[in-house]
Amino acid sequence: MSTTENSIAVGSLKWFYREAQPQQEYEQPPVVFLHGIPGHSFTWCEIMPKLAEKGMRSLAPDWLGFGFSDKPDRREFKYTPDAYVEGLTAFLSALEIESCFLVVQGFLASAGLQYALRNPEAIARLVILNTPIDKTAKLPWKMKQWGLPFAGDMLTQDPLLVDRTLESGSGFQISDRDLAVFRKPFLQSSGAGRSLKMAIENLKLSSAMTEIESGLPNWEKPTLIVWGMADPWLDSDAAENLAQNNSNIELIKLAEAKHYPQEHWQEEITSYLLTFLRRQT
């Protein structure tokens, strides 16, 4: 099985998303995968077909401003966490998805956690892979510099920033074929770099972390955290504390994985997802 490439108009903006449809679905919600910075939905392309083989529908959008979704200017889209939460709400509504299994990974995917905390009735189960979840999380300099005046304008127009960031964050070499897909939006238009800069400028990580850090300890839905323990940008302390103090949160540690575990640990992550999402409550 493979993923299909789709797009849908949500208001005045186009969302691109990938989808893997099983031949016979279980009566379960779809799995929605959210990517981080500076990637896009392609990061989930090895995992989604494997879920479809087991009867699970999955889809992964490109956030607005990323991948192959629209790259609106500030007048159309504010690039703040609230704007991303509202955009995700509208995207899922347009696809008539009322409930889902939500999987998040990376900086910006924290907006998915904010969506979950604000809409718990829409989340059947939650999976967190190396995503900032408390106020100790800081944007790494490699990304922070993209939001600097003048310098950020130049840095974000370099397509190779994708290669350097994904490989330094994952700790392993990514194939040239895959890097070409990740890099493609930056080669197609300068809008990809401008949107990346606006997203960094408006990330509001501190206020987002305040909401997430206060909300997750009281989260009641079944939750799985899969954490790359060698992450150079996010430590595991907050994840470990959550799992120790909340009986519905389970933690799996990947000792050698770093910030983007889905890039090199697809088999393990797929197995963990299937076990967790198909488990009877």
C-alpha cells in the first residue's frame, strides 16, 4: 500500500495532505499525524501504509506555510499557535473528522497538543513523539536564527537548511531521495522560506508551553509517549514525569533515537502505534 496526495480548500486556503486508506477499515477513528519544523507530511510516509495494511486509515496534513500547503501572508494567516489550532480545527471539520487518534512530533506540532487540550472530545487517543511539552523547552539555535531580522530572510531561502536540520536532529544520514522531497517546497517558491520565518517569529513557545504544561497532568485520554532519548534539543524529564504521575500515560524510550525518531525507527514506532491504538480499553 502507498499514500495518496490530496488537497482540500478550507476557507480561502488550500491544505495539502497525504492519506493511506485500508482495503477494509476497522470501526476506529482515523490516525492524524502532525509534523514539526522544518519538515512536512512526507515524514510519515513509511508508517502510514503499514497502518493501512492493518486496517487503519491515516492522514497527515502539511501545516499552512509548510510543505505543499498554501503559504499565506500575514494578512491571511497569523502563524501563531492559536492560528494553527484554529486552522487544524477547520481542516478536520472540512474532512468531517469528528474524532481521531492524534500523533504529534516536533516543534510546531505542539499546536496539535493545544488542539487536543481544547477539544478533548475530539481525541480518542494521543501519541507524542519528541514534542516540546513543558516550559524548559527552548527552540534550538539552528531554528531560532531563522526568525532573526535580515539574517533570517536569507537563511530561510537556503533549501539546504532542511538537510542540515533533519540530519543533525535525527543523528543519521537521510537518503538523497527523501531529502529531495523535503527540500522541494523551498525550490519551488520563495514563499516556503518566508512562511518558515513567520512561523518562527510567531511560535510563542513560552505561552504555548504554559498551556500544555498545565493541561497534560490532568489529561484523561489514553496517551503514549515514544521518546528518542538522545534528542539534542529536548530532554526526557517532562515526559518521564508525566508517565510517572499519570496512570493513563505510557512512556516508551528509544535509547539511540534523537529528535526525529520517525525518520529511522519506523518499524519500532509502527509496532508501538498498532499495539497502543488497537488495544481494548
